[in-house]
Amino acid sequence: MSDALLQLSGVHTHIGHYHILQGVDLVVPRGELTMLLGRNGAGKTTTLRTILGMWRASAGHIAFDGQEIAARATPEIARAGVAYVPENMGIFSGLTVRENILVAARAGAPEARRLQWVLGLFPALEKFWNLSAGALSGGQKQMLAIARAMIEPRKLLLIDEPTKGLAPAIIGNMIEAFRELKRTETTILLVEQNFRFASALGDHVAVMDDGRIVHAGAMAALAKDRDLQQRLLGLSLDSHQ
């Protein structure tokens, strides 16, 4: 396994009176894609938001690129090279596709070669370049959300259920786009429910249950072990395709 770009050690997160994360230990290897799986309500989204500082860890340590970040503010963590694609995509519906991309570029305009590379991954975005983002389909909005996160080189992408509600054909396109992104050795921590997507892309996997990591290992090994799938998730992951 590569060295860790991100490591959570004994992380607890409280939201109001609710104790959501209950001692999360998670290692995300540098330059690889780690899948975060688990039943609904297991704490996956809370984990991503805690890493980014949107919800403050009440105990434990979060190390990113060798630096403790658990007490840092979200803008500082983002400037350190972390991008987040939330489940609700977070695009600006009143802006055009072009304006959404420009907002995400640090200098106000993306580097031309990088822009062409991103648009090559998601051709629909170039087609609808001057269209209001609110008029895009669900799949196109998801593509835009991911493109915004990719428009600048990032050390770490945190992505929450990018295939949720998407048609199989669009999921296939998304798989190809992520394969291309993996070739750049960008580190990715990705929450997902669709097992076809997870098994096609994941290098590593961590499974959450009740606010804790209950399994960590190679994604390929979990994909081959139906008994382990049943024990960890309560059903064969084949049913998530």
C-alpha cells in the first residue's frame, strides 16, 4: 500500500445530541481511489464533512499530507488541496455551465489545457457551455459538479455518491471519466452505493457501520467474497448494480 495522504485516527463527531462518528480509523493511500461503503445512516457523509471541517471532530486526529487538520476551518483545508463534491452536487443553478467552472478556478480562469482535458471527459458540458446549469439533466449536473472539483489540480477529492439516481449509460460514462482521472494519480475518497461502479474503480475499500470502520482492505477482495458482502452489508453487493 502507498503512503497515506489522509489518515483518521479515533475520530468522533457529534451533531447536536447525536453521536454520529464513534471512533473512525481510516487510511486513504496517496494516488489511489478508496471506496467508502456502508448502509444508509452508517456515517459516510458525516466522515467526508468532518474531514473537510464542515462538522468539527469532537475527538481524534485527522492528518492530511502530514499535517493535523482536525481544528482547521473549511476554507483553509480547501486551500491545502481538498475538493468536495456533495451528494446534492452544490452547483449554482442560476449560473451557466461556463460560469460554474470559472467560479471553481482559483485564478478566475482555468488553465486552457486543463479545461480541454476536463471537457473531453464530459463532452455534454461543452455542448451546454452557455446554458443555465439549472436546465441540465440530473446526470449533466453531476458531471458539472465533478468537473468543477477537477478543474484545478487537487491533492484529494472527496466525492459523495456520484451515481445516485443516474441512468446506467451515464454511470458507464462516469466510470470512464474516473478511470482517466485515476491516471493522473489524484487521491480520491468516494462514497458509493452502486457496486458495479465501486468494483470497477476502487483500489481500496472501507466499510462503515454505526459510525465505525468495520472492514478495510482491497476492493477486489471484497468484490470476490459474497459471504463477506453479506456479513458487512446485509446483502450481496451484486444487488446494488
